[in-house]
Amino acid sequence: IKHDLSNANQATPKITWFGHSSYLIQYQGKNILVDPVFSGNAAPVTFAVKSFLGTDVYTEKDMPHIDLVIISHDHYDHLDYKTVSALKSQTDKFLMPLGVSSHFMSWGFDEKQTHELDWWETFNFNSEIKVTATPARHFSGRSFERAKTLWASYVLELGQYKIFIGGDSGYDDQFAKIGQKFGTIDIAMLECGQYGVNWPYIHMFPEQTAQAAKDLNAKFLFPVHWGKFILSVHSWNESIQRVSKKAQEIGVHITTPIIGEPIILNQTMPDSKWWEKL
């Protein structure tokens, strides 16, 4: 599905998913882009971790002017050199965890175009939009370097609305703590895919994703981090099947758009099981 992204003048937040953990949030004339990866692969070399056929519906050329790009951490499936470089001239600000701007500086970005946050620090974009970096249980690193930069989740406040940007994270009590601090979350974008029994602490299993949404007091769960790349050994649609089942069992409302299908918060919340038809 592909639609025009130029109209950002939404009275309620509109979210368009581009597969994996990339999505655009539009609200009151502002465009906020999360972890954009449009180059067709999620690895340091172009022949590895290629996107599924048909998932590259959108590219940076389809993006409107971007007010804020939010980066959760520096792994290749969340921070893509080709994509952010292509977006450089049409983006006002890049927001990221501590240390990640070092990559941007090495790529020729102006330091004034980037802003770093530690956990629990807040960035006020304007009087209506603010972003607080929150903890995540993950790690960082590109190539052979590890843990030289921070990783984060975020609470994005858009007027009266609160959106949780989960990034990558294993499950622990941080979700309940964030939920207690911020109260009700209108929608939580949480990773659901690329898990494995050999790395249980850095990626949640689907059942934990549903529980994390409940811990966050989220009105809706939007499972991401699936549907575009294979970074684990499970089948491509196993994660969405498992999280959907668990969400129903514990009373968590779930929205499951196909790539490019817009969510309009509290108005249009797609919930078809489209993956069963492929």
C-alpha cells in the first residue's frame, strides 16, 4: 500500500509503517521519522540481510520535509548510512542516544543538526512536542566495535498524546517503570521479531512483547521489527501470530497494518490478519 505522505496536518497522530522498525509519525504539520532504513538491506555490505521482495514501497524520495528523525541505536537495521545521508538536506534535526552522533560527524553532518539524549533526559522540540529517552535492554555497535554508544527507547509526547517508541529491547521491569512514570500510553511500538533462544535478554519473545504493552499501560500495541528483514531463525510471520494470540489472551488491543497502511490514532486502527493471505 502506498499513499501520499505530504499532508502532515493531522489533529490526531497518523503513523505510517515502512516495515521493520521504520515509521513516520505526522501531527499538526510536523513529520517525525523513526529509524529509517530505505536502502534495501540491513548490514554493512549490500548483499547481506536484504529486504523481502515488495517491502521497499517507500524510499527517502517519498518522504516529506522531516522535522525530526529519531534514532534508537546504531545497529545497521536501525541506523542506515545511505538513508540518513539522503535525508540530510530535508531534515531539521536528528535525535539519538549518547555517542551516536559520532557516526554522523564521521559522515560529514553538522553537529548542530544532531542532538543526543541520555536515559530520562528530555528534548523539547516545541511547546507541543517533546521526547524523553527511556531505558532499553539491548546493546550497540557497528562493524567490530561494541558498546561505545548508548541505545534507548523513547516516550514521544504530542500534545495530549503519548507514544512509546520501543527501539530494540529484551523484557524486564523497565516497561512497568516507564508506565508508572508516564501513565497511559496511547500506542506502543514494540519490537516483535528477530528473537532467539540464544539471545533472550536483548530481544523479546512475542508473548513478552504483549506483556510489555500491558506493563506500559498502552491502549494499543503496534508490533514492529518484523516483516522486512530476516535477522533470526524463526519464520517471517511466526512473531505476529504469537503476539496476536497472547495479546488477545491478556486483553491488549493490537493494531497490525500492512506496510504503507496508515494508522490514525483512535480512528483508524487496522487489525486484519494480512500475513495469513501471503
